[in-house]
Amino acid sequence: MAVNSVTNANNVVLQPKGAGQQMGQGDFLRLMTAQLSQQDPFNPVDNQQMVAQMAQFSSLAGISETNTTLQQISEQLAAQTQLLKDIKAATPAPTPTTQEG
């Protein structure tokens, strides 16, 4: 039985950490598809490993969304704090009153 070589027309280029771009869900799906298409049919990836990878990516996506939301909340709090400082600076100080008795 002859086995023909498998070639991939889609070249996958990976960038090192800190290269300026982060991998997203689309990148994960492309890598998973490439992994599935290039795996040895006689020794496929274990289903548990595949599910674990997908769960890790899902968890990472949730953490990323949480970080984005917390960043937005932080920016809103900073803007509100600055607004309160501006209001306090623009409000004249009350003049002290003395009570005559």
C-alpha cells in the first residue's frame, strides 16, 4: 500500500509573543483545522485533548472579555473622578459665618 505525501497549500505563519498581534478565535479555528487536516490518520489526536484545548480557549476568551470590561469600568471611574475634581475646583468655597450672640 503506497502512501502519498500530504501538502498544505495554506501556509501558517506564527508570530512570537509580543509581535504586536494577539491570536483570536478565528486564528484558533484555523490552527485547529490545520491540526486536524495534518494529523496522522492512524494516530489521531485524542478527543479529550481536543476538548481540553477548546475549553482552554473558551476560558481564555472569557478572561479577555472580563479584562476589556474591567478596563472600560476603570476608564469610566477615572473620568467620573476627574469630573468631580473639576466640579469641586469650580465651586467657590463657602464663606464662614460668625454667629453673634
